[in-house]
Amino acid sequence: MTWLILPQQPSSENLGYSFRVTAGLSEYWHNKDDARVFRSVGLGSQLVTKRNLPRSRNPDTAFDPVNLPIAFKLMCYDADGKNVPLEEAGGKFPDVIFGAGGNYFVSDRFRLTLDDVAPGAAHFEKVKLSGPKFAILKQDWYLLMFREFADVLLEDRSNLISIYRRWAGWDLADHDQGPRLYAKRSSVSGYRFWSGIRNERTAPCNVASPGFTYCSDEVMERLRAENVTGLGPAYEVTLLEDDDTETIAAGAPKLFEGVYEPSDATFIVPWIEGVTNGGVSTYADSTVRNTDDIIRLSAYTQNKYPDFFEDSSILLASPRAQDALGRYAEHDVTFTPVIFVHTQFSKGYPQPEGYCIVNPKNLRPFIPEISKEISAGIRLTGQLGLRAFDLDTIDISLLNNSTFWKDEQGSYYFSSELWGKIEKLKLTGLERAREGVALKRI
């Protein structure tokens, strides 16, 4: 058996507190460049790529002398996630603490345990952790630097989406099952405690795989026997013989039910100006008090309103904007009149005239396996001719020719064609925030 340990901040429920190592204050660093390099990566970020890896997980740098700060700062959080003084923990810390550029900081007990069961599998660079008021902790701590690197998961058999379910903005009921992870026995032979490697492969977990930590069954048994604390959640990886040619694991979702290629369609996700809600209206009469189509103006109300603005995730449009959407997206949108009610805080401000709530279609066109709507880590890139930093990816067949839509999370989307018309008309209130591409099945 092999184990996959997820790269997320571990909690220490048995201690009552959780901890995280930060890159420390600027005066702890010898120069700004070292600090910038060390702080640039987060394992939950799509920046975990060949060009941007945690220092300890890059095989090109792991054995070079590392410019480290005089000390890293140790943060302590209570059960509610509130930052509390370190002394509240009473000097009891987990053996593995996550943080500071996506690296693991481990206790001397962890070092001795791993070196005993898997000697030479990792290098331990001694570091200092600071507590409150720059006080250096007396315990010995080490930055764990990997010496073994390999990607082993069979991604056409493993239901990797289940691993990321906690970050998903999608209803993954069809995939609501325990993780099923598979690897060939020969691919893990000789490895004991290792990291996913940077590579140019393209697979659903490609961007996150350099952050995965793997260990052998023997190592996991020893870590558990020694009650080592602080590691992230671990999942079993079933080992298959090389002559096992089955392509899909029983019960696992099929990640590649279709083959896609880029289409000519792109879409825009805008940043939308907002207008602040006021408090309870002092003179909203009974005909409007209990409806949803009311915007209570506040002291932050503008003297002049843009053509589009947002209030509590509701998109409002001026008569000019309604006319444009009615002409260029007539099958994708309806409008609901809205009542604006002055409060005691908004006297003297003009009311928006003729504005309506914009009601686009609600669609779910994203392809979960290759869109960061599921997770920044589960994306397919190179096979589609896309770069690692391309944005959201949708299936054009799921759009039904829509040029304007809204998702379940309250975000609005414009086709590039519709966006061009809005820009040409110089409608105000929208700003290009990000964009994505549409794929078509082949």
C-alpha cells in the first residue's frame, strides 16, 4: 500500500490549537529577494507549477544551500480559527507544521522517526521558529526538504475530484464517494517518503501534483505507531500489477468522457461596481416592505449611477444597459423592475431612475475536470494547447448558444462578442476581471 498526504494546513485537534509557520518579519531576512522567493508559493494555489514550486519540493534547488531567515514566525490559532498568543498552547506543538511557501516544518521527533524508518529519504535543514516578541523557541525545528520525487497516480482510474470536494463550488453528488486512488506497483518501487515532481504532463491534478506528499505503507505505519501529529489527511493508494490494463476503476467517475479542442468562443467575467445597502428603512410603506425587489439607499449612495451596478449579488441595469442586453442577448435575459427606498441616511441623494434587476439564465457549463471552478489543482492544460495559467474552461455545447449567463455562485458571464458590444456602447460599471475559453467535443 502507498499513501497520499494532502498538502493542506494540518490541524491539531488533540492539542486544541492549530499552527502555521509564516515567512517571518522582514528584519529576519538577509535580503528581500530571499523572502520573495520563499513566500511566492501556496499549495492551494494554481501557481504550483514547474516555474513556481515550494523550495523544498523543487529537485533543482532542494540540495543547494538555502538562504533562510534568522527565524520563521510561528502563529497559533484556537478552535474558532482566531489568532491567539503562542503561550496559550503551553509549549505543545504538533510534529509537522505547514506554511511559509508551502513547506513542511517538522520537529526533531519527526526527523528521528523518518530517518530511522527511511534513512536518507529527506534532508532536514535546521531552522529557528520565533514566538511572541521575537523570542526564539528552544525546541529544535527543521525545514523538510525532499530527496525523492515521483508522480505515481493513475489519473484515468483515480477519482481525484473527490479529494477536492471540500473546495468545490459545484454539486458533486454524482462523485460523492470515498477517494479511489490507484498506482502501478512498479512505479512506487524503491520510494519511501516522496513528493510529486514538477513536470510537463497534463492531467486533472497536474498543477497540484508537485504538492502531493506520498509515503510507503511501512513509513505510514511507523508514523502512526509513534503518534506523529500534524500531517494532513492521508488516503490509501491501491497498488496494481503492471499487467492490470483496466482503464476505469469500478465506481470512480470517468474524468475523460469526451475529448475536447478549443473553440473560437471566449467569455468575460466582470468586476461590477457596487452600491451599499442601508439599514432598515424608516418609511418604506407596506406595499414594498416585504418584497425582494427593494434596494434601500444609504449614505454611500452615489450622486451619479453607472449603467451596471451590483447590490447584494443582484445586477442592476440602467435603461441604456437594458436596451443593449435586450437587443444583443434577448433570449438570455429578463428584467424585473426595482423599487429604491430612501433611508434617513440617504436624504439628498438622487434615486436611480428606470433601473431593473437583470435576470440571466442560470447555467453550469464548466467542465469539472479541467476547470478551476472545482479546484485550481484539477485542470487539464497542455493537451488542449492551453497554458498553465489559462482561466476557466467550459463546454460550448452546454451554453445552448447563450451569450450571457449566471452561475450558482452568483457570478455573471458575458460572451466576448457581447462584451465587445457593451464596450462599444461605452456602458459603465463593468470592468474586465478575468476571462476563459470554451471547448467543443470532438
